Amino acid sequence: MNNEKELKKEETSVENKEKKVTTEEIKKEKKDYKKIIQDLEKQIESCQKEIEFQKSLRNADIANLTKKRNEQEALVRKYGSSNLAEDLIKPINLLKKVVDTPTDIPELQNYLMGFKMIISQIENAFETNGIKAMGVKAGDEFDSSFHEANESLENSGMESNKIVSVISDGYMIHDRILIHAIVKVAK
């Protein structure tokens, strides 16, 4: 009987040891899982921060592209009529020269008056769209950024680098030169 009691004691002891071992293992595994969960939560937080950062970069890129497109649109609206204006200015200047030709024929003078009115309307349309003549006159200082010298004259009676006569006026569109004025300059 003693043996039986001892045997039972040993069995209980072994069972208790097994329970302790499994409890300790469970506690250890629980700690491991907690660490894994904490690591995963840190990774999730890091990923969320990276997503937010990338999102802010994309938003900034979109804002920059939108700004650039709006600026380009504004330039097209402002200067888009340049080619058409250049093509129209040359025949209008020729028509001005024809209209300014003196004549004594009354019937012809009536036609010329009508052409002058049409020229005036076209110039008003140009000005409405930011296109205007430079208004270069004889005696003005020659400036190569606005004027194109067609001829330089000696003994013109004017100071050097002054405009002697205007062959054709120049035009600007807003703040840009559309067509340079063609002039004769004193040497």
C-alpha cells in the first residue's frame, strides 16, 4: 500500500509538473504572440504613415500639374491670336498706305473714307484683344528691341541713332513684340 501511495504521489507530481510545463509554455507562447502582435501593429502604423506620405506627394503633384496647366491656358488665351494678327497686320498696313495716298477725285475719296473706317474697326478689334501699334514716329530714339533698321542715312539732318522715317509701324501683343517697326535711321 505504501507503494501505491507513493506511486499515486509520483503520478500527481508528474501531472503537476506537466501542468506547470504546459502553463509555462503557454505563458511563453503568449508573450511571443504579444511580441508578434506588437511588431505587426508597428508595421501597420509604418505602412499607414508611408501611405499618407505618398498620398500627400501625389496631391502635391496634382496641384503642381493643375497650376502649370492653368498657366499654359492663360498664356494661350493671352498670346494665342499672335499668328492670326501677324497675318492680318501686313495687308492692313498695305491698305493704310493705299488709303493715305492723296487723290483729288471725289468719288475715290468717298471709297477711301469707307476703307479708313474699316481699318479703324479692325484696329479697335486688335486693341480689344491686346494688340496695338507701337506708334513709332520720326525723331524717336532707335531701339533694336522694338525697331528694325531698313536703312541708315547719312546727312539726314538728325542726330545719330534717331529715326528719320517710319516705313511700317510695329505692333505689340500685350507685353510682347509681335512685329518690329521698320524704320530708317540716322548715322
